[in-house]
Amino acid sequence: MFTGIVEDIGTVLALERRPQALRLRLASRLPLTSLCQGASVAVNGACLTVIARGRGWFAAELSRETVERTNLGQLKAGGKVNLERSLTPSKALGGHIVLGHIDGPGTLSAVRKDGDCRLYTFEAGPDQRRYLVEKGSVAVDGVSLTVFNLEANRFTCALIPHTLKHTTLGLKKPGDRVNIEADIVAKYVERLLQHGGEVSGGAEANGRRPGRQREAG
């Protein structure tokens, strides 16, 4: 689990393409002690597992599913990525709950100046747009942003100078592909409504009423 607050901009050192996977080696300033093998790191918002590490770098392997659903397969040596370590109990939740499970790709369609800020307009498919709401949260390349000007196939986010400087979004140009993850709360609400408030596999599905065990204890 992540917060959408980017901790470092990493650099692609090498890419090794395999028949069913892609291995990335990334340079990073994140503390080596927090990048042990098996640790989770969000790379452009996609949750990856550290499989190797060394001084100033770590490696992760991407499945075909991850390559197809994200922009990580388009990376090249020297490319920049947003990095965030997984959430710990002592870490401030400065953004919103981000799982690192990308819903699908989007495209940066326009950039406009707004004083020192920039207004970024993104295009997204119906599977992503259905979960977006005005003033709601969305993760774009792993960066927690607020949605406004929600249209049929577009939404806009305002990026402050700090975000432009400390994430890769400041390097993006119209036409660039981005990773989009909608707020998980909207997905659970939709699921509950589809099933009349019941979730398959829960207490009622097993013949028990919710809360029964608590009352007995």
C-alpha cells in the first residue's frame, strides 16, 4: 500500500526483456536498508517487488500483465520514474490510499499554465473514468492528484511547482502515456451496490450473520 507521495525520481539503468517478463534495474537514492529483497516499491505507481539490490540501485521484474497495463514497458535506459516505498504505520498518509495496482493507461492530452502551476488534462478509458469524481483522488504515474473539470473522456488536475519539480510529471509532454489508478473506495462501493450490499465469500455466504461472533465473544 502507498500514499501517492513520491519519495525519489529514479533512473533506468538497464532493461532486460524476457519471453514472459521484463527486468528493470533502477538507480535510486532511497535508503538501501529499506529495499531488501521482497520489499514493495511503487514505480510510476505500479507495485513491484525488489529482487536484487546494490549500492545506489535495485532491480525488479515485471510480469507480462504489468507490461501490458502500464507505461513501464515503454521505458528506455536513462528514463526517469517516480519511486515510493510501501506505507508503514509511522508514515504520514499525505495523499490517499494507493494500492499500486494500475487500472490502465491514460494519455496526457494538454498542458496549460496557471500562474506558477500547470493544468494537466488527461484522457482515460471508460474503465478508469467510471471511478473518477469531481474533487476526488486519482494516482497518475503514482502521484496523488485531485480531479476537476471531469468531462466525457477527460479530466484535469492542477500541479503545483513542488509536484512539477519532484516527480516525473514535470517532464511529461502532450501525447505521453501515463499510468492511472482510481481510488479503491469507489471500486468497493460499486461492488457492494452490484451485489445488494453483500460480498461473496463473507459471513452471510457461510451461513453466519455479520457480527454474530462478536456478540458471542
